[in-house]
Amino acid sequence: MGSKELATLVHVSYIQSLGKATDDLAYHLTAHLRLNAIYWGLMALCVMKHKDALDRGEMIEFVMSCWDDEAGGFGAHPDHDAHIVPTLSAIQILHILDAPDQVDVPRIVSYVISLQNSSGSFSGDQFGETDTRFTYCAVSILSLLGKLDTLDEQKTIGYLRKCRNFDGGFGNTEGAESHAAQVFVCVATLAILDRLDEVDQDMLGWWLAERQLPNGGLNGRPEKLEDVCYSFWVLSSLSILKRVHWIDANSLISFILSAQESMASDLEGGGIADRPGDTADVFHTVFGAAGLSLLGYPDLDDLDPVYCMPSRLIESLGLKKDWVALGRRTL
Amino acid sequence: MQRLLVESLDTHQEYVPYGERPEWQDLTPIQQDEGSLAPLAPIMYGDEYKDSTNYFRAIVQKGEYSERVLEITEHIIRQNPSHYSVWQYRYDTLLAIKADLIAELELMDEIATTFLKTYQVWHHRRLLITHLRAPRPELMFIANALQADKKNYHTWAYRQWILAEFNEDELWDGELPFVEQMLSDDLRNNSAWHHRFFVVWESGVRAGEEDRETLVKREIAFTKTKIARAPNNASAWNYLRGVLERTSSPFSVLEAFVTPYAQPPSPEDESEWVSDDEASSTKSPTAKSSDLAETADDAVLDLENPIPSARAELPCPQAIEFLADIREQSAQNNGTTARSDIDEAIKLYASLATKYDTMRERYWEFRQREASKLIPAIA
């Protein structure tokens, strides 16, 4: 591709355009991800230092319209039932927009706690699916709300321990295969709870470093294809384990940059795709940008790898953990 | 991430809006609340999806649980299988009206196959099986589903759940042959290697496998033959390590096996191995490209320690690391040769850092430093 730089301004207008295509069917078929998508877009803008490119008031109003008053959590869209993933997105968005007081903290806390099962796992909603992702959402929400004291830590950690595999990684449920995204949610949860002693850090660090392929990109499991989103899952885990330098930064930066839509052709699409030549989406845009930030790419804002939120914000909340990203380069 | 199955909208011959169907006349459709993002332009998106979700909202508002809920939720799921609120309402309805769950499962056989990557289909299935308590046909269903997508994370996790949740000997009995079939289809399938570890080591001791030493030997022998076929297969090496670590077996038991995989091809070696390769190429004349080139279909001379084919890409970084680990363990256990063992380990790590796995140079430098820390301990 030969692309050497991040096309920040193109990506900013790409994110701005996403909210405008509301007469597309695709827009409606992704309603169940709407709040998540707003968080991804906003976070990508924060990393690229264009936080104000989306209208703050509109976003807050939309977030609050997703409140499910019956359940005490947020759905992904005004008509949708509460779910723990969009509930985390809502709280992240409101914190980033400096409007955390909008939410009913006691109700959210009791909603989150109600989703914990006797095994220590968390369900995503009352439908009951369990996944270590939901454990991360629960712990991150409680931490951001300053209510970690309401969590049964023993039970929570006990379940994560059961999801740990022989290769040092973690799966989404007990018995399931190690997967880089599940490694992130488990490692970040343990980091929030100050329990990284539960992890064999050298072994897991190696498993994560092994995810890098000859073209510089990262995969999520052995013998799978590279994908830009693993730039976040793998790098954030390695940052938390203070081993991000085990990755070859230059080749990964080139890989992420080559997956920029604007670079794939002369189209002014913008955004980052899963891999070079594919269509961009907001999910890969934020995780590509987040990966670049952790690799010290010039002129990006620092990202907190534990919470996937602006580093300064997490620091101001007094929640910063002891992670290490690569130093910011200068152009 | 989310696959949009827009094409499913076109499967209906002629779409009759709910408002024109007599049995839906009693409901007033509810438009989607767009929150603050309400578009100024008139909504143009798929009428069918809009229509069905408008009527679904009316059903939910009414709190109705009935047969027609199954109809409309199936209609929406076929258009958008990730709509979790619709799945939830469907499940509540099934229970509320005491629907035939076996019929539901049959419907799901088809829907799961169509929307394999959507995790809701697997969770819905889990709920149904939890009620029906009939796990045995599931293993065959999953095996078929895996044929369409051999590494599907949710499908494998569902299989592990079935086995662990019901934990019946009859269920476990077929698992090893199943894994072997999956691995003979694709010996780089990490999901299958993981499943093997789950079945053999993480789910209790089964009849006939009480002798763990024999089991270790069986697993090592199995993995060796797979590594011989594709030496640069991280999944197989990870499995081998996992077995040794789980059973606290010394890495040194594998020294004879690992050594040829850790050696760079020298001109001498090549001529030595070419004879072996010739045997294989006559058997497998179509072998080509780097992946197939690693496949040694040839007769194995040392049955216990199958060697790589001449066309294998050597050395394998995993084999070099393995040898270095053997040296480190030996240094810790054996005072007299300890120093030379450590020096040898450091040399092996250095070869990885500078030549054979330069992408992970910093990791191998770390391993060199860790190895040199052993020196004072043995001095």
C-alpha cells in the first residue's frame, strides 16, 4: 500500500458521516450495536485528538434515551432491552463527555450485581448468556462508578481462574479456547482488581507475542488470519503485563496503516478495515487507532489500555493502573 | 464483526405487510424511537424490516405471549439474527405458551446453520437443551456445523458446554476419534488441539485412562507425528508443552525428537534428507507450496522420533526454544554440566533473536537475560 501516515482528518469525517446514514437498512440492522458504535466512534476521535467532532449534547441525549427503566441498565438503542455491554458503553461515553452524573448509580450497580451467577460468571442480560467479556464489563462499570466494594471479588476471580487454559491464555467460558480478545477482558479485569498475580505473565506474554505474523499484523488465535482489531486486544494486554515491547512495533504500525480505507483506493471513504483491501468500519477504526496509540505513533492521545478510555481521564478518576505503553514518537 | 444478512430479505416471494394481514389487525404498529438521532429525511430503509419491527414493538408493549409471536420473531431473526431483544422475547414466549421445544430445536437446526457466526443462535440452543435434557444428538449436529466453519469459536464452546454440563460417558466416548478426524482434516486447527487438551486433561479421568504415564506417552507420540507432518505448527508445539507442563514431565524426554527440527539446513543435511524427500515425492507428486512442502507422507524410519521432511522449513523456532528449555532444566538439575547448559541455552536464544525469529527479538533477549540469571544460582 505504501501508506506511511495515519489519515486522521479523513477518518474524522468518516466517523462524523456514520450517524448520518440513517436511511440505510444496514444502519437499522446494526441498531443492537448503536451505543457500542457511538463509544467506538467517540473513542477513535479522542485518540486522534478530535473529541469535539461529534455533537456532545446529541450524544448525551441519545445515551439517556437508551435507558431501560424497567431493568436499570442501558440497551443499545431506545427500544432495546438493557444489556451489560451497552451499559458499559453508556458509562464510558458519559465519562468521556464529562457528564457522569446523569446516571442512576444505585440502580445500575444493582443491575450489574444481579447479573452475576453462582459460579462467579456474569451474564450479559436476563437471557443468561455468560462470557468473560461480561465479567470485564461488570468490573469496569463498578470501577468507573466507584462501587467496586459491592463486587464479590473472590467469586469473580475464581471464575476467571477456571477460564484459564494450558497455553496461559483465557477463553470466553470455562473450557473454551484461548482467544486474544478474551485474554484482554480477563487480564484487564484482573488489573482493575489488582490481581495480576493470577496470571503467569511470562507465559501469557509469550502467547501474545506469538500472535504477530510475518506481515506485522496480529491474529487472535494460533494459525488464524491477522486482523486490525487484535492490535488493541493484544497490545493492551501486553501493556498491562508491561511487555508491549515484545511486539515488533514498526511492522505492526505499517500493517495498521495499510488497512486504512482511504489508502486502499482513491475513494475518500476513510476509516480502518480488518485488513488491507477490506471495507472500513468503526469497530476496526477505533481498535486500529488505539493500537497505534499504544505503539507510540506520533500525535495521538494516550489511551488507557485497561479501560480503553483516554488516559488522562482515567488518571483524574484515580483509577490508573501500573501499565506501560511505548513512548510517544515525534514525526 | 457483524455480518449483515441483507440477502435474507429477498427470500420471500411476495411480502404482505402485517397491516394487511387479518390476524394482525388488532395491533397498532409502533415506530422506532430514534432518540436524538432522528433523521430529517424520510426513512427509506427496508420496509419489511421496519414493518416487522414496528409490529414487534406493539407486541412487546402489549405484553403478549402467543403463537403469532413465534411467527414475527422468526421473521425478524431471519432478517437480523443479532437482535438480542427479539431472541429474548421469543424464548420467554416459548416457555409461556408451553410450546413444543423439540419443534423449536428442529427450526434452530436450520437457523443455526444459516447464521453460524451469530452467538445468539448458540445461546438459544443452550437454553433449549437445558430444558430438554437431550444432549446426545447435539454432538452430531455440532460436528456437521463445524464442517461449514471448522474454527467457529461459539460452536466449539457449545460442544465443550454440552460435554461438561451433561458429563455422560457416552458423550465423552466419541470425542477422541472426533478430534482426530478434525485434525486429520486440518492439523493446524487450534480449536481442535484445544479440544483435545480439554478432553484428555481437563475433564476428569475416564475409564481406561487411569494410567497417566501411558496417557502421556500416547499424547506425546500422537503430537510428534503431527509435528513431523507440519513442523511449523504452533498449535501442536503448544499442545506438546501443555502436556509436559500439566504432568510435570521433564522436557528432556523430547530431546532426541526435537533436535533435528532445531537444526538449520546445512548442505550436508540437505543431501542426507533429500533421499528421504525423494521417497515422499514419489508418493505425493502433487505436493507443492510451502504448506504442503512441510507434509511428510513418507515412511518414518524412527517410529518414536519421526523426522521432518527435507522440504520442511527449518529450523523451527519452537524446536529451538524447546531445546533451550531442556538445557535450562538440565542446568537446574545437574550441577556438573550446569554452566555449559546455560551457555548453550543462551546461544540458542541468541540464534532466535538474531536469525530465526527476529520479529520477537526483544522476547528472546529477555530469555537470554533470564537464563543468565541461573548462573549464580548454580555456582
